[in-house]
Amino acid sequence: MAINQPFTILSRRLSTQLKNLEIPFTDDFPSALKESHHVVDAIFGFSFSGEVREPFPSVIQALKNTSVPVTSVDAPSSWDIEDGPPSSGPGEGFEPSALVSLTAPKPLVRHFKGRHFLGGRFVSPQIARKYDLEVPEYDDVDQVVELGPSGSKI
């Protein structure tokens, strides 16, 4: 379920992709949430900064209050990439049940308490050495690995 908010050329292109994948759109997120079995939180990219504007504060509040499992991609919406969850405002107290980090875990994971996965095999051994990244071993041809609290593979 996607929120119907095509503001920019980029979001209009994303809307086209989602429609082509037959992802339904809604103008009533609270009602759609009640009919959902799982939510993927990919509202903002990890480089998001600035004020969270409507309709997103109410969406983030609904995600915080739902009993439906929420999986965030790269960073839970409203979280600071370095400092984690906000201490006030939209997203205060929002703890998704799972987080999928893309490429590498972001610093905010030290504040995250749910299940943590690393998705994709995008980091070459040369890049890992250059930036001193600890890349876990993936099983066989898997594209995702579950990480424990210390960042090690489970």
C-alpha cells in the first residue's frame, strides 16, 4: 500500500513503478493499515533531513501505534542516521519490529532493538578494506543475512 503523494518528478516516477507493480494507493492510511498484515516503512531515504511534513507525521504516528509488524528500510522513518530515534516530535517512541540495512548498517543501529538484516552484496572486498567495514559471510547465494546486536551474523 502506498500513500498517494506525487510531489516531485522523482515521486511521480516512483508512483508509476508502484502502479506498474499493482501496488494499491490510498488516501486513508489508518484504514489501510487496519487491513494490512505487514508494513514496509520506506518513507524517507537514509539521507533525509529537515522537518517531517504532513501527511507523514500522522503516518509515522500510526506506524508507532499499530500492532501490525513494521519493517523499516535502511532507517526507521523520522530517525536520525547518526543519533537514532528522535526524543520528541514525529517518531518519538517509534520502534519497528525489523530493520533491513542496505549495503552496510548505519550508525543508528546501535539504538535499534528489533531484528536486523543486511541486504545485498554490494560491498566488494576492496571497498570493505578501504573503509574498514566488517562484511558478514552470506550463505550460498543468499542476498540477505540476519545480524545480531553486535552486528555479527546470526
